[in-house]
Amino acid sequence: MALKALDIYKLLPKKNCKECGDPTCLTFAMKLAGGKADIDLCPYLDDQAKNILGATTRPPIRLVKIGVGERSFSVGEEFVLYRHEKTFYHPPGILFKVLDNQSPEEIVAITKRVKTESFVRVGSNLQFNGIAVENASGSSETFAKAVELIENVADLPLVLISLEVSSLSAALIHCGTYRPLIHAATLANYKEMCSLAKQHGCPLVVKATGLVLLEDLIKKCSAEGIQDLVIDPSPSSLNDFLISSTAIRQLAISRSAPDLGYPVFINTSGNALEDAMIALSIVKYASVIVTSPLSPGSAKAALTLRQNIYTDPQKPIQMNPGLYRVGNPDKNSPVLMTVNFSLTFFTLQGYLESSRIPCYMLIVDTEGLSVLTAVAAGKLSEILVRDSLKKFGVGEEVAHHLLIIPGYASPLSGRIEEATGWKVLVGPRDAAEIGDFLHEEWKKYAPKE
Ligand code: SF4
């Protein structure tokens, strides 16, 4: 059971020495209670207090960093089972797999793709995270060469996949200081794997089938001094993954099995239902997902789903209100008013760009609510539209007084006309129809040159 800040405070040394980075022991206790600090930051805790606090204040799932530098990513440190309870914090890293016996040209092409490919959606730059290299050849030399080749092409986080300590050892000569994720420690090799992970300061995947064996292996690796662990439940099917990943998350979050409190790994490459497996992994708690190099369609679907699942459901993504230009509009160009819910903005902007009619987008502040919700909640009103027209100087940009409003805001059209003195044209409800609307309807009203 989680301790309250005051209970935690009672266990602290109360030196108020600031060595933990907090001004007082009380503020540190408050952070601990919220799972926002680590007890190890206080050097004066005795072992008994550490044991009590460690079991209740540490995040139920350990944060594990993979890679170094700009493209490194951290996974874990999640607090809830369902996204709507709070939010999910650390999106899974998705890494494309290469085999060490693929041709150098193929390995370079896949690495370059992960390095450069990005996809902008709702204002965010979406990218894959790194490369997983599998020691398919069985040769330590070939494995090391493939890793060296990738390292020469890009500084990307790596997963090194081999059960052979000699192969991993050879590969780590080239990337050991860059925190690659080592895959995997098993019951047969865990001592050697732990010593390798310790030597290079790398996170380590533990792999076993069944929660009992996994828990046992985690305990063994922890006893070897490895803290940065990732769990591979080695599922045999989608259903198997769903059951084991959900059980790991439930047991970790409830602290019923704190030894399972580590991020989960899955390799979807080679699965006949890979797209489905990726989707399931994103939704059901995987933190490191190794895939085959995906087709453009599958790649976009995976990145889009990850972005959607890992946005905070309590905070609509908002745009800054203002007057935005699409293309090079002039004084006769149309003005389209809409809300500052970012998905609405970017969807509409995309369709406006496709229409090839330069225009202005007047974005009004509905606190991130969509058009329909904003109208229903009274956040989108004629007063807001009037004030926004004035605030953003729309009248000075165009020589007309025509305002296109979203179809779902049609109940406000008369009131907007009265409040602003602008003639209102009600646009379509579906943003996909805005191009046709501009080409057909707007042309009837557009000011002539
Ligand atoms: Fe208090 Fe420990 Fe922080 Fe010092 S380091 S202020 S004793 S909690």
C-alpha cells in the first residue's frame, strides 16, 4: 500500500541538507509520495527505512534507458493499468530488426531508413527508435562486423540479440559504451550475461516462458547486481502475449509481485500477423518492440497508434489560438474559423493544403475541445469568435467580411453574424469535404479581383 507524504516524512533523517536536490525533507517526502523521486537520492537513510520506503515509493515499473544521446529512449515508470486512469508516460521503443548475415547494403539501407525517416502528425515528429541486430550467422565475427557497420552509419539505440556470450562480447567492443539492450539472459547463461551487462553498464533482457520462471530469473539477475532489466515473456502467439503482458502489468502495478516491475520486450518479426501483434503490443504494455522493417503503410499505422495511446487523455493537445496562413493567401482569400483542438487543426490544414486554395485559418481558443464538444459545452460562442477576429487582426488581412465556420458550429451562424457583422458561410461537417466546398461554394461568394 502506498504511504502518505507525512508517513514518509517520519522515516526521513530530517537534516534538511538539500543533498537530495529538494530544499527540505518534507518536499522530498511529498515527491516520494507521488512516485516522483528515488529514495537513493537521500544518502542518510538507514537500511530499515530504505526497505520500507523502497517497497512503497519506487515506481512499480522501473525506468530503463536504452541508448545514449539524442535518439536514446527510456521505457517503464508506468503507474496505471488503464490509460484513462491517469496516462501512460513512456511510449514503447520500436526497433527494426536486421540479421547479421544480411548483405552490408541491406543493413545500411535499413539503418539509414530508421535514422532519417520521420512522419509529422498532429505537430509531432514520429520516428522509429533504433535497430535490433540478430546474430543469425552464429559467428561472433560476423555479428561484430554488422554492429560496427550500423554504428558507422548512425548513432541509434541498439538491441543485440544473441544467446552466445562470445558474440555479444565481440559486438560490445563496438557499441558497449552506448547502452545497447542485451538480449537475452536465460536460465542457462544468466551469470555470464549479467557479468557482460555489468562490465559495459548495459540494460539486459531476461527471457523465460511463464511468470514463475521469469520471476525466478529476475531475482537471480538482481542478485548478480543488475537493476536495469527488461522482461521477454517469449510468447508463442498473440493470445499468449496478451495474457502474459497483462498479468505482468497487473502484478507489477498492484505490487503483488514487485519482482516483475520491469518493462516488457516483444519481438514481432517473422509473425504471420505482425501488424496485429505490433498493435496489440503497443496497446497492451510492451515497452521495447522489435519488428521487421515495416512497409510504409504498416510503419505509419504503428507510429500513429503509439502516438494516440501515449497522449495524455486528460489534456487535449492544443494549438495556440491565432491566424494561420495556408499557402500565400492575399486580401481576397477565404478565412476559415475553427477550434484549437490540434487534431482538428492538423486535419483541416492537411485538406486545405490539398485544395491548393491559399487561405487563412482563424484558430479560436476552446481549451483544446473539438468543434462539437466546444459548441455543446458553450466554449465556442459568438463572443469568442468576435474577440478572436479583433485580437488577431483578421479585418486588416482581408478586404472582405466573409467567415467560413465548421458545419458542426452551424447553430451559432446567426449569432456570429450579429456579433461580428461578418457574413457567415457554413462549411462542411467533414473536413475531407472542405476542398470541394472551397472550389464550389466559396467561389460563389469570393470577392472578384
Ligand atoms: Fe532530507 Fe535526506 Fe534530502 Fe537531506 S538528503 S534534505 S536528509 S531527504
